[in-house]
Amino acid sequence: MKTFTKVILVLFLLSTNYSLNAQWVPTNFSGGNVISFAATNSNIFAQPGTTSGIFKSTDYGMNWSSLTFSATVMKSYNNDIYASTYMMMGYGGGVYRSTNEGVNWTLIGFNNHSVSALEVTSTNIFVYTDTGFYRSNNIGASWTKIPLVDNNIRSITSSGLNIYAGSLGVIYRSTNNGVNWSSFNNGLPSNIRFNLITISGSNMFVAGLNSSATPDSGVYKSSDNGQSWINVGLRDKRVTALFTSGYNLFAGTDLGGVYLSTNAGLTWLQKNQGLTSNDVTAIYVFGDYIFAGGGGTPGIWRRFLLDIISVKNISSEIPEKYSLSQNFPNPFNPSTTIKYQITKNETVSLKVFDILGIEVATLVNEKQSPGTYQVNWSAGNLSSGIYFYRLRAGSFTDTKRMTLVK
């Protein structure tokens, strides 16, 4: 009897652990709202939108300590951290570099000048300041002014030999390290300042801010190096963060929390389970985790990356009926795929139970739009045996059996 009780206790602890892993978990962060993240191979850094200083975590984001150095934009390259500061709210202004995990910072340019955009590549540092656009090819020992004049530039990013800069209603591109520039606005609204740029494969995504969400809001995509753009969703949202991890595109919004697209913006899934701030101002992937920085409710939340990307909307066509398919392969070791269909906007729950009826994994627990979904699940930490998975969507419930063989 004692042995059986111990087994039940262990299984309960396992089920609790799996359930927690399937949602956002608040970290021990007390620095306020977060505006940017950066990371080296060992540590992750977060900058609040205050003068309380950059925060650093050495345990994958669960605990944070202040470095008493403030910035507005951070970028990392080869384990060095670069930070730009703005001449407001107590920031001193300039571009800084740390080569020892944020312990010490060296000014490498533009002392007492506002720096609104920063990008670091393998050969150059690009910055946009209150005196113009500059490039350094010697880690800030000297700077060359770039002949692009636009006071609305708020973002710089790179992809291969291409350098992109986001401004009000326009994206600029240079293919020769900033010597010459082309401007593109085909499909972009003129009333949005594009301060978010991210690149995934052959696609580039941009978003920006205006005073409120309008039909022009949302995320825009270009598949031709910025020459033309289409709006790919979240039109009713003010998008405040963009981040790509592989072919997964994450968006943070000021009222809707976190959204994920696994098909280049064709469809979006809201990923807010456990997230207690609908105002997400920064998103970052580091190690096995994805991080969200809150604005309206300050803080940092962490979630397993594989958990948040395991659910894919493989078709937005409205099915004729609710259904739960048999997992494939079955038997499996250790991974399997589960498909299901829903016909209405529903809060969907997909959970896995062992033969004793104890929950061992929560695969889905969120509101979803009509369509067909696919979930990939790995049971690497579980023992061989019979398991059951149950789908609940509105009044629909179905349960099927699967076998793990190791």
C-alpha cells in the first residue's frame, strides 16, 4: 500500500510539472516594464523602460539582478553586449559595449547624444543618432557618416549583405554597407513608424506604432527584399514586439498578449495561458525558453519554446464537424502527432492522462479559431505504457488511446 501511495505521489508531481510547463510562468523580476532583451551564450539581459538599469539572469531567466547601467536598445554579437542610450529620462546618451557579461561598459561613441537605433553585424556597427546615421567597422574606434537623412528612423536590422532601416511609412535597404540606399513603401501605410523589423528565411516582417489600432495596424510581410508589402494579420492590434525563431513568428501586442504564426502570417494563434499581462512589449528566445516582457503589468514571463510552438494551425478552412484523430504513429517512441478539428471559436483543451487517469501533459489550453490543428508531443520523460488524450472544445469531448513503447 505504501509503495502504491508513493507511485501516486510521484505521478502527481510529474503531472503538476507538465501542467506548469505548458503555460507562461512569472519570473523573479522586479525591474518594471521591459523594452528589450539580449543574450550571450551564458546569460540573458533585460532592459526596463526606466532608469533602474539593465537586468541580468544567469539561470535562464528565473532570477534577475540589476547591473545599474541603463539602455534603450540592446544587441549581442560574439558574446559581447552592445547598448544604445537616449538623452531623456536620465539616460546619458551614447553607444556602449560590454565584453564581460555586463559587469563593465565602455563608451564607444556618441557621448551625450541620443541613439535611437542600433544593429551589430560581423563587420560593422550601425547606429542612428540625433546627428544622423553612422557606421563603424572597427568596434567604435571611428565612425563614418551614412548618407541617409530621415529623422524618423527607429530600427535597423541586417540579413546577409542587406541592411534595413525602418521609418515613417517606408523601409530603406542598402546592399553595400550603407553607401547607397533604396526606399520602399509599396503596400505600407504612411501613418505608421516602423520600429520593429525581423527576418525569417526569405520573408521580412515589420510592424510599427501609431496612436491607436487602425485598419492599417498589424504585421506586414515582404518576400522580395522589401520592395513590396502585404498586411498579414493582427490588423486590430497595436503590435509592440516582433521576434522570429526559425520559421516561427511571434508578435506581442498592447491588449492581446502574445500571438504566434507558424505559416508566415497566414494564421495566428493567441498564446496567453498563464500570462497575466496583455500588454507585451518585448519577446525573446533564449535556450529552451521564450520570454515575454510586460508593459501594463510589469514583469517577465517564461515558457518552454517547444511547448508554445507544438500546436500548428494547418488549415483555416472551417470543417463540417468537430473531430479528434488517432495519433500517428501509434505505438510511438517518443514523439507522436495528434490532429483535431473545431468548427467555432472555442476555448480548446487537449490533455494526456496515464492509465490511472492522472494528467501528465497539457498540450493545448487556449482559445482557437475554426480550423484543423496539429500537435506534436514528445513523451521522452515518461515510461512505456498506455496513455489517453482528451479533447474538449465547447460542448464537444472525445478521448482516444495511444501506446508509448520504448
